[in-house]
Amino acid sequence: MEAKTVNVTDSTQLRQLGNSDLKLSPLGLGCWQFSNGKGMVGKFWPVLRREDIRQIVQTSLEGGINWFDTAEAYGGGQSEQLLAGTLNEIGGPLAEEANIATKWWPAFRTAGSITATIDERIHHLAQRTIHLYQVHSPYSFSSVGATMNAMAKLVEQGKIKYVGVSNFSAQQIREADRVLREHGLRLVSNQVKYSLLDRRIEQNGILDTAKELGVAIIAYSPLMQGILSGKFHKNPALVKSIKGPRKWTAAFRNSGLQRSKPLIETLEQLAQQYNVTPTQIALNWLINAHGENVFAIPGASKVHHAEENVKAMQFTLTTSEIEMVSHVSNQVLRSK
Ligand SMILES: NC(=O)c1ccc[n+]([C@@H]2O[C@H](COP(=O)([O-])OP(=O)(O)OC[C@H]3O[C@@H](n4cnc5c(N)ncnc54)[C@H](OP(=O)(O)O)[C@@H]3O)[C@@H](O)[C@H]2O)c1
């Protein structure tokens, strides 16, 4: 089949992150994969070699990515340290100007720990600016209001630039934004699970409320942790070789793979027309289906993932292609 004439988008085309002055690439790099096998959450991914991390970060920067998403929970600061160390090692303007998004871990803590632990975050990040500081989830011992008051204090002290949240409901982002406004600030983003195989935010009010308030959506697990690449459909034996708990989730079971197969076939057909990969179609759909409201942060555990994923910013699906993919994804999600 002849490759489609591709509407090539300037890969350096940046968009404003919600209610902020940050100009970010539609894709950021998810850095959970840099947890170095440490801590509960860090055991989810295999330990990556330092050289692979360097190449993943460098490929991302050279491919037009200008921001990185990490967290305290990713190896208890390991991901932050490896990211900052790698950026320093790479050096040059792209690495120096990279924007950093990190997160405070709320479980079994009160809002007091936000101000108590910020210097540790800055230390792990080798004194880099924290452009976006996110509350990892709403599940702490403190109210949303108290949490936002503590985050506002960090902005006022110049320790962070902007406030974001993650895994917050529609009602919680409304409350977070209301409290931040009392400080003359705004909520900038809500980082949530969003992909062609998980579209709950379109139904539960999160996406609509975010659009209404000018809050950006940062889509995590945008490839459904690798499923949308189609590699597990092609070779189901690959699932067995996965280290960590991913293989036990519904999407990775045989029944899950059967269910998502029609979507993978659609992605493959479209990918062939564009001379790209299903992964790139899945990411392109996310960053173009809602104007400039949605950003996505695919993680990479191999250098070739980063090489492939950055190229998802180099074309734009047409409106009818976005609708077609959306339709097939909805059919799959409604099927049992
Ligand atoms: N806020 C939160 O609560 C939260 C939760 C989860 C994630 N996150 C953030 O979101 C980021 C991304 O989410 P995620 O890591 O859960 O899922 P993801 O980005 O959907 O999947 C990443 C995994 O998919 C596989 N993959 C990536 N690119 C590929 C490609 N081109 N071809 C084939 N396989 C590919 C790799 O795993 P294999 O090679 O091992 O298959 C990779 O580690 C994380 O790094 C983290 O920063 C945030």
C-alpha cells in the first residue's frame, strides 16, 4: 500500500500547559521506569542500565520532548536523581532548559509533609527548578483545601513554579482550583490514566471539568503499559516474560488481548497508511483528539521505545481518522 501524504507537524510545536506560562511539548517522558527497582512502586519495572537511561533521555530531548514526569514514589527519589543526573551529564541547552514535573506522595501523610519534604525533592533533582509539583493522589490524611494551602506556600516561597494534581476527581479539581484562587494561583493540571483503552475521564466529568477550568490533562499509561503497541497481540508469549505485576492485570490476560484486538487491527491499518506504528497512532490520537488540552507521558524501558514514541508528534491524524479510531475504541470498551 502506498504511504499516505503525511501532514508533518513541527515537532518543536509547543503548547501551553493549562493555566500556566509553561510551553511544553504535547508528549513528555514518563520516568517511572527510572525507579531503579527500589521501593514498592519501583519494582513494577526492570532496572534499566545507566547508559540506556542516558540514551532514552537524549533521544527524547532530540526528538522535541522538553519535559519529564517523575515522582518521589518512583524508587523513593531514585527516578528524580537519575533523571537530574542524566540531564546534567548530557548538558547543552536542551537538557538545561528541560522542564521538570515531579510529585509529592500523600499516602499516610498530612499536608505538613509537603513543606517538610520539598527540600529533599530539590536535593534529589540536583537543585533543578520544579516547574510542576503534583499531588500524586487525593488519598492523604488532609483535606484537598489543606493540601492546596501547603502547595500554594511552596509557590509563594519560590520552591516550585506551578501546582498540579493527579488522580483527582472532577469535584476535587474544582475544589483544588477554588482554594488556589484564594492565593491568586490556579490549578494547572490533573494527571490521570487515559488512553484508547481507558476513557473513563470522558464519562466521569474529569475531562469536561478540566476543559471548563483550563486545567490540562496529562495522560498517564497512554499505551496501556505497552498493550497499544500490539506486540503482546502478535506474540502473547511475551506476557509471561514480563517482570512485575503488569501481567496479572485484565488487559494483559488472554481475554483482555482478545477484547482489544479489533482496536489494534485498526491502529495497524492506519499506521500502515502513515508509514508509522500503532503506538504512534495511539499517542497521536491522545494529543490531538481534544485540541491542546491533553498531554501524554509515555514511559520507555528501551531506547527504541523513546525513538518510536517521539515521532508520534510529527504528524496529525485528520478529524475523521480521530473519530474512526475513537469509534472502534468505544466499541471495544463496550464489549465484554
Ligand atoms: N500519576 C500516576 O498515578 C501515574 C501512574 C502510572 C504512570 N504514571 C506516569 O506515566 C508514565 C507512563 O505510564 P506507564 O509507564 O504506566 O505506561 P505506558 O507509558 O503506557 O507504557 C510504558 C511501557 O510500555 C512499553 N512501551 C513503551 N513504548 C513502547 C513502544 N514504542 N513499543 C513497544 N512497547 C512500548 C514499555 O514496557 P515493556 O517494554 O516492558 O513492555 C514501557 O515501559 C510513567 O512513566 C509515569 O511517569 C503516573
